[in-house]
Amino acid sequence: MWIKWFPWKFVLKRVALAQGFVDPIHVLSRFNKFAQPSEVLAPVELLRAGAVLHSRGLINSQVIQHNLDWVWPFWAEKQFDPKDHSFIPRAFSITHINLTHRNWTAVGIPGCNELAVVDPRGLVMPYFDSWSLEFWLTSDDGATLFPSRAPQAKQSISSAAGLSLETEIEHNQLKLTTKTSVELKNGLPFCKIEGEGGVGNSGYIIAALRPYNPEGISFIHSVESMHSGLGWIVDEKDRVWFNRKPQQIYLSNYGKGDVSHLFGSKSAQEEKSVICDVGMVTAMALFRIDASQKKGTVKIEIPLGEKEYRKKKLFGANATQEQIWKESLKGQCQLEFKVSSYEHLFKTAVSTLVLHTPLDSYAGPYTYKRFWFRDAAFIVNALLCAGLKTRAKQIIERFFHRQNSSGYFLSQEGEWDSNGQALWAMERYCSLGDYTPPEHWLNAVEKGCFWIMHKRKQSSSFPGLLPAGFSAEHLGPNDHYYWDNFWCVAGLRAGAEILKRGGRNDSAEKVSKDCIEFLKDIERYMAEFRENVQSDAMPASPNRRLDSGAVGSLAVGYPLMLWQPDDRRLLQTANYLFDNCLLDGAFYHDISHSGINPYLSLHIAQVLMRAGDQKFRFIMDSIANLASSTGQWPEAIHPLLKTGCMGDGQHVWAAAEWVMMVRNSFICEDNYGKIVLCQGIIDEYLTDSKTLSFGPAPTTHGAFTVEVNVLSESQIEVKWFGQYNSTPPEVIEIAMPGKERIRVDGNKGSVKIER
């Protein structure tokens, strides 16, 4: 085609230089020199997501800083305040993005794709990437409460009747409580926001419609009051319902300024509708609180995907969110672990996993609400290990339509770890569920394995390794990352097991043979590095020195367990990271994230725990302390503010890692058929007559429960019991930190240990 021979680069270069711009082709070539040559510069999906993020940031830069008298979301109020520790100078920043308070929590119903997202001050984004709603208060004596400007707030999450989030704020002698949930009415999901305000004497509780969300501007072009006065119609399609009629409704457009400017205005007039070409409509509905009442309550309801869910009939007409949650959590491992906030964080993490797996798995409710095989592997594994096998299988069954004709499991082009992750997750399901894979699984596995075997022969720089790729994007520029290669070794190992389980022994033998050779190739390049730098620690790739990217190479120990727990290369890498990259007891990743990373911190902790190194507990405690009051972690945490600085404000991979950290503290099963109990149960957890327990936990031998009982000040008892598939494990190892490891017959069922 003519596009192939047309000299685009020459034309682009001439046009740019003629207009006084730098040569973009020269800049791009310089940029590429920092990465290894690769067939894909970067996954187009990530480029597209970045473009969307910075497009909003560009709009933010044109709106917020020129209108600082508006009421803005919490992150903007903090980040644009020169007296606040969150302040970021904007002089040469082309785009203005939330880099300091990326914390939010989703509420919803299992199976429902629509999630309502709540920021740290109770601002509610009811739809994906939509405008928002919040409550304000004003008293007749002139005091006001805007949540985003309040210095303090308390948030908590409850699963008593489904899932709900409560935000409490007291300021200027006013008190506001907002409760947000997603509930079912006649089988249809509604976002429900209930506000209760106390104004001391008399005043108003106000429902406010805002043209922004936790990322920034989200346009509203029109608002019309319903004829009944019981709500608004937003952009001619979305409906916001009030449970009672307000005393006044005020609307404003960008030209008139924020509707909050009408507070106390005697000339303000009510309007039935407003249109704004700029897309900055604001609105408020005022509900009177008389002196005799002291408090006022308003309820708001917003239908979520009404037409879609009416057509699908996803939920029964009489179903409740409490019933749906109860059904979705059936079979979940029960935990008794009243140490710090560990038990609460575990239960919240399981709820996070369930909420973000309606069919596919998502890494977050907002910024990362899309599918990656990388996140899916960790989410599937955590669901399996928490006892939610049906939900895990549902995700796996959707892997296959993402596999192309070459056998590549594609979620993001150019990321070579995906095949290993898909195959590993499938094998985890087969082994933990005692599952015989059907033909469509076997066909996909065979193609997926052969893709890896073929792909690793395409590298000219490092024969035997995968070509340079973007990998887990937080490791650095395109390179031959050990992360990718270890995952694909594990994928081949898993694939061989699945094929053998399905009776395809010839294919299994070929795959197994290549798996062994693949691991030898990796170890050969590692040996060369060791000779050059006199260290057994593993860098991120054969081209890299030791830096924080080395955390990716720990995958060989956790979660893949391809090497023994005491492998010197594994432990020296973990210790290098512990000694050089920890900040306040957790892993600070200075590549890309520039923040404390919860899930990578727990990878280090898992490697240390598996090796019997008690340093794991410091990391585990630190990550528990860094959780938000709603039990969530952002992808990366600001090292000074301890708030979210990158990624989604509720990161599902992080939740999955907390589930696995707790699970492996009680029971861990490795690739060598060994079951280890209590490797994360330190003596300090065992006080008085406390009992710690976890289960029934799925294993390759069946599901069983582990209990640790305090018998006396000098003696404890470890018990295990359950339903085995066929035979119990031959040997079980009790590996409590600081105590000698005890190997016992798996049939025994209990052992007493001196303290």
C-alpha cells in the first residue's frame, strides 16, 4: 500500500522544523536508545489510557487554577493549596493530575459492572468516569461545611447488610454523615446516597451536583429539574432522585460561576433548567432543617444501567444486595486472626476481589477498570485460595476469547508475561479444584505453550530468553526482563501439568523438556552477572544493575515457587531490596511508581516468610498500617503523605496479595508437594487462651482447616483437619517463626509445641 512507502518521517520532520519545533523523529530515536530494541515500543492500551489521563489533566489545568473560588474535589483543594503539604507547584506542568490523594473506595453488588466510587470526603461518582454528588451544610448564622475543605473526616466500610461506606465530618460546629451503597429495587441496581446533617440550630442540608470526580473535570452540559421537583435530569439522560421535595433549587453555568457562590445571595433566583456549552453546570438542592429538628436527612437515588440490567434480568425482582453478597461469599475461608487489623483487612480484601470480578477481573474500580492477564493471575489465585473457586473459574473461562491464532493470550500487545500468567492460573484451578480440563482448555494450553516455546527463540541479544518487551510496566524501558521469563517458565511447567492431566502426554513431554531448558538459559545469564559483580542477587534483566526493579525477579520465589525457599540467589535479592529499598518498613519503588507499593512489598515479605526470615513481619505490619480506614490500598502510596500517588485508589492486586499473605501465614503449599503450616504465626500473636484459625483452605489434597490453640503459657497446639480428595499429604511441616521446624505424618492431625 502507498502508506508503506510514503515518507512520513521525512514530512513530519520538515513540517516540525519549519514551524520552529524540535525534530520529533530525532527525539523519538533518542528515547528509544534507552530501551532494548523491541517489536512493540509500548502497549497501545497503556498509551491510550495515558492519553486519556493527560487529556483530563490538560483540561484541569485550564479550569481549576483559574477558578480557585469554586468548591473543588478534595485532592484539588489540597494539591492547589500552597499552605498544605500536598501542594505541587504547577509552573512547568502542562497537565494537572491527582498525584497526592488517589484514595477512593467502591461500593456495589457482586455481578453488577457498575460501581459507585467514593472519595476520602464522601464525594460520590455514581457511574464510571461520571460527574459526582455530595452533601453540603449551611446554618442560618452563616456557617458552612464543604466536605472537601474540611480538615478531618472519618470513613468506615460495613458489610453488615451488603456493602456500604460511611463518611463523617465535623467542621464549623456542623456535622455531616454520608452513607453510600448500591442496592436493588425490583431487580435493578441503584446508587443510594443518604445524607444526615446537624446545623446546631437551623439551616439547610444541600445536595450538590458537581462537574468533576476524583480524577478531575467530568463535564455536565445540561441539568433540568423534574416537574415533580423530586430530582434532576442530567445531560438529558441520567436521573437523580430525591426522597423529598427541596425548598429551593439553584442551577448555574460556567459564565455565572460555581453554584456555591449563591450562598447567602439575596438576588439568586431559581431556574428550572440550565445549559452550558463549556460543560461546567453546577446545581444544588436545599432541604430545610428547622430549629425544632436539629438534624435533617436527605436520600438520593441514581439508577445504574437501568436499560441494560432490565434487559439482562441479572437479578431477581425480589433480590436484595444482602442476599447477593451472601451467595457470592458462599464457601469463603473463615478467618479468626484478631491481630492488629489483619482479620478486618482480610475480609475487606475478599469483598474487594468479589466486587471487581463481575465476569472479567478488574485491577480497580476506576483508573484500572480494564482487564490484564497479569492482575487476573493474582486475583484468580487469591480467589481460589480464599475458597471462591466458582468465581475464579468464571474469570478463566473468559481467557480463551483473548487468545489469538498464534496462541498468544493478549490483553496488552508487547507484554510477554501474559501467556505464563494465563497458563499458571489455569493450572492453579486444576490442582486446587481437582479438575479435569475439557478439550477447549487443552487446545488453548497447547497453543499457549507452543507460543512461549517459539517466542523465546526470537531473541538475538540473549538467545533462549524472550525478546525485549514492556513487561510489568513499573520495571523500566523495554528489556529482557527476568519477570517475563520466569512467568513463562512457570507457564510451561503449568501447561505440562494440565496436558498430562488431560491425557496429552506427548505434548506434555515436549513442553516439560523445553521448560527445563528455558530455566537453564535464565540461570546461565544470571551466572554471568554473578561473575561480573560478585553478587548472587538478581537484577531486573541481564542488562541492568541492581535497583528497585529487581523486585520483579522475586517472582521465581513468590508466587511461582520455581526455586527452593533457601535459594541463595532468591534470598540475596530479597535482602538487597530489604536493606536498600524499604521506607517506613515497606518497599519504596522509585521506578515509575515513585511511591510505596503495597503488593510488591508483600512479594518481598512472602519470600522472606517462606525462608523462615522473621523480617517479613515488619513489612506485613507496615502494609497493614498503610491501609486506608476503609481497608484499601492504592497502587502506590506517597512516601510522606501516606496517601495514594499513582494508579487506582483501590488496587485489587494489592487486596489479592493481602489475602495470600494471610493464607500463606497459616498454610502454604509449594511446587514440591510440601505443605507448610504456621510459617507466618509468630509467638506474639498467641496470647491468653486465644485461638487462631483459617479454613477450609483448598489444597491439592483437598480443603482443610488449620487451628492454633494456646494450651498454656508454655505450650501451644497446631491442629489440621478437613476433607481430602483421596489421600492426606504424606508429610506436613510446622514452621513457626523462631522455632525448629517439625515434620510430621500428614495423617496425625495435631502436634503440640513447647513455647
